[in-house]
Amino acid sequence: MNRAPLEVERLRREAGSFFTEIDVVESTGSTNADLVARAADSTADRVVLIAEAQERGRGRHERVWVSPPRAQLAMSLLVRVRGIDPAVMGWLPLLTGIAAVDAVRSTAGVKAVLKWPNDVLVEGRKLAGILAEVAAVGADPAVVVGIGLNVSLAEAELPVPHATSLSLCGVPGADRTALAASILREFAYRFTAWEAAGWDIAELAAAYRDRCSTLGAQVRAELPGGEILTGIATGIDEHGRLLIGDRAVSAGDVTHLRAEY
């Protein structure tokens, strides 16, 4: 399969002025790990790293996330969140999920939605995953957010049966450069607005709830320690936690027990 490389200079032009550095490499172990290491430099901020192939990409719970070269977007962002209340820092990966959903909708014309906390789904199948890691603490805390989005994977190339790709969603030949630039613009827009609001989550939370198919669904959550919780997902609290009945869930695998709508 002929998979075109990213157009780096075009990406830098189309992504806008928010990011100070946007680099594309042919291969690396993990874009997240590379930028976590960069965070030791206190001047590193608003940095983007994209790999055409990852050898040790990771998802939540240390799950491996791999694909053939140039078949997906494997991208990480390093940002400083100065003056933020640590209690709301968990909203940053949720913000990234909003950006990814909006970019997929506008650039690929696919009706993507979010599954809590930040998986991007199309018709119940996973198109993209997001992993955030605190890379530096102190006066200028840094967070690295990784995005893995399947673009041209065929059915036989999917990492798990419940995954999908833009090609399988009826978008063959999706322009990865345009898609990456759109994600970066959407992230910059949301992040800038959130920072300008003094890290108040009201507008961000409303946008997230509007795109989250988990809300109102019957769900099953596998919690740390082995506890299983089932019930209706009733909301998202101020910390970004999922409310199942009267319980707030901050971590765990959540499965929708009936179709999203």
C-alpha cells in the first residue's frame, strides 16, 4: 500500500502560531517518552513530535499501540500549564479528546464521538486513543499528551478487533497532514481559551459533555483492584471523573453495555 509521508513544512504553516516547534521523525520508540525527556529543559513548551512509525507506542494501562509506518498519526504535544489548580489538570487529556473529535469531524467528515475519558469512537469502534503524562512539576508544570489515530489501516492490520481506521470508515486516502494540522489548531484553540479563562472548566466541560457518548449509557467499569461497577453514566464531575450512579470513577476500563447514540 502506498502511504504518503507527512508534509512537514505544510504542516508547520497550517498548524498556526501556537506551537513553537513541530518535528516529524521517521521512527522512534515513543513520542511521549521523547517529549517527557525534553521536559527536563524548562524552556521546552508547546512542542510537537510526530513519528511516521513507533516501535514502543503506549496507550493507557501500558497497552502497546503500534501500526505499519505512515498508517496512522502518532503525535505527542508538550505544554506548560502555568498557574493551574492541580485538581483540574485531568481535564487536559479530555480537552485533547475534544480537539481530536472536532478535527476528525471537520477534516474527514466522520461522525466521531468520545468515550470517557478520551477514546475517539466511530460507530462504537475505537479510532484514536490519548495518553497524558505529567512530565515536570513545580512552578511551570509540564504535561505530555500523546495521540494515536488510525488513518489507513486495513482490517487485518488493526491492533484489536474493536478498533477501526478512517479508511474503514469510508475515507480512503485521508490527508494525514491536513488531519494533523487540524488537530493542532483545535488543541491550540481549546487550550488558549481555557488558559484565558483562568483554567475555569465551565466552557470546556460543556463542550466535552456534548461530544461524550458515554453519558446516559449503561456501562461496566473495571476499577483498579478488581472491583466491577455497573450502572448508568450520569455525568462528569469538576475533576473530569465519570459519575456512575453516585460513584465518581477516576480510572478504570469502561465498556458501553448498549449502543452509543
